[in-house]
Amino acid sequence: MLANDAQILVLCALAEGPLHGYAINAAIEQFAGERLGPGSLYGALARLEAKRLIEAMDGVGRQRPVRLTPQGAALLERELRAMAEVSRTGLRRLGVSPA
């Protein structure tokens, strides 16, 4: 699994299509109920781009949208499947039925 939750949140936000920084954070807030600080968000973007999991697109002004690469989408699917298994196992061990 990726060591950084911020990276997973960013990849999830980009799963539906390209977004710029502010829109990424708005999407994360919508599905996770929290916002990333600027350092966490832009640090995650830089690391994901360095790993070639996302790529920048042409932007207007300061807005520079990014999108998932095929490698990023494949990694996100693997990570989410692994997280789902961990979640199922943890819930089962707690005696709680998965939703």
C-alpha cells in the first residue's frame, strides 16, 4: 500500500477525470469529509507526478489540471482492493458486519 493517505485521496479525486488543486481538495472534502492542507495536497501532487501516476495538462492561468495516468489508475485499483480486504478483515475481527 502507499504510505501516504493524501496520495490515495488525490488519486480517488482524480478517478472521475482531470481536476486542478482547489477542485481536488473540494472533491476530497465531499467524499472524505476533510480537506488537505496546502503542503499535504501539493506535496502529494508532486510525489504522484514524480512517480508518473498523474500528469499535468495544459491549464489557464494558475489552474493546472492533472489527470490519472493508466499506471495511476491501475495502482489506485490495487490499493483500493487491498484496503477493502483490510477493512473486511478488521470489521470481521471486531464482530461487525461489513456494510
